[in-house]
Amino acid sequence: MEEFFGELERFGSEFIYPNRWIILPIVIVLIVGALAAVWRLRLYRPLLEHKYLTAGIGLPLLAIAIPLAWYLLSPLWERSFLEEAAPEFDRSAIAETTPAATATSPPATPAQSTATSAAEAAAATTPASTTAAASGDQAGEAEEEDGPRLVAFGDWQGSDDFHFAEGKAFIIETEPGVYILRVEEFSVRNGPDLFVYLSRNPDGWEEEAINLGDLKATDGAFNYEIPADIDVEEFKSAVVWCRRFAVLFGHATLEVVTE
């Protein structure tokens, strides 16, 4: 049954949803036409003539169909928000970089050359105390590097037009040998039985993916503890996966930060 609903969900998201503005008017016309035919041909009369039989069959079907439809469909428009604190870490690896100067840059003007020479002369006469202070600052920076460290990062993307996902994903070493997966500016299509995984497949799901826990919220920023007995460098993506129906909702391919 779950495989059937999974295939149905994939069919709906990959075919019906992208073509919804074409399919919707056709469905409306078919429904109106069917109701008109029932009324014109008086096909409703047998139902009225056998009221108890109609109620005996119809009411149990409604009792099953309504809760089932609510369970399957209501998560699609239910949203939740969570904001968890983030460890402080160096984000320079993910910051936008400016293009480096190339050999085709225009030659320096005489005024620029004079300013450069003056700056070089000033640097040559810098007191030793200033140099020592700079060395002290570098030592302080080195101490700060002992804090949380960014290991890998990536951007979330949905598996199709219907299953959208966006935001940032980070693997952070909060202390030696302790890692978390953090998501920020995050938003994903909701659904039943959603979980967050780490996968060795850069394109998303794999059967051996590591389950980090259920999806905490559809929007916001939050953290997942990564088991201590795994090698985080083996994992190439973070994944939001519907476990009940085996459907990929989104993934973030992780790029390792080089030292």
C-alpha cells in the first residue's frame, strides 16, 4: 500500500503538478459534465430508493476516506517554524569572493606609483613593537580557530517543482570529534513522515544513508547531532526524505572546506 501511494505521489508531483493549469480546467469540465449527466438521466434515483443501503455503504467509505485524505494531504499546506542558536564559526569559506586582478589591468599612473613607493618605505621603517603586536594578533586568531570549525557546506534544492527546498546546509565541528548538521534560511515542502539524513550520494538519497532524526520544522534554522562513530568526510549530501512513501523532497550537495 505504501509503495502504491509513493508511486501515486511521484506521478502527481512529476506530471500533474507541472501541468496543473492545463489539467485543472479539464477536470472541472469533466466533473460538471458528469454531474449534469447524472441529473439529466436521473441516475441518482436508485440511491434515493435504497437510502439505507446507500447510507450503509457510503458512510463507512467516508469514515475511511476523510481521515486518510487528511493524513496524506494536510501536511502539504501545514507549516512550522523553528529557530535554534548557531555555534560561532568562520564563514569566510562560503563568503562571496571578488575576482582577482589580472595581467590585463591598466598600468599604474605616476601618482599611484608614488603612493606605492611611500607605502613600501613606511612598511620598511615599521617599529619592531608594531611587528610584535601583529604577531600577537595572529596568535590570538590562531586561538580562535580552536573553536567551532566549518567542515562542509551546500545549498538545498528540491527534487522537482512540487517538492521545493531552499536554504543553506553546514557540517560544523563544534569541538574535536563532535559534529552537527546545521540548516539555515531553510524552507521545504511539508509532507508525512519526513526525516533528515546524511548520504554518501552527492545527488541525494541512498539506502545506506544515516538517519539524523525527524524534520524539526518546515522553515527556520536548526541543528542535528551527527553520530560520533561515522566519518563525516564520507558523506556528500544532506537529504530530506519521506520514509513512509520513499520519496525525496530535497537535498544539499556538500562541498568540503579545504584548509
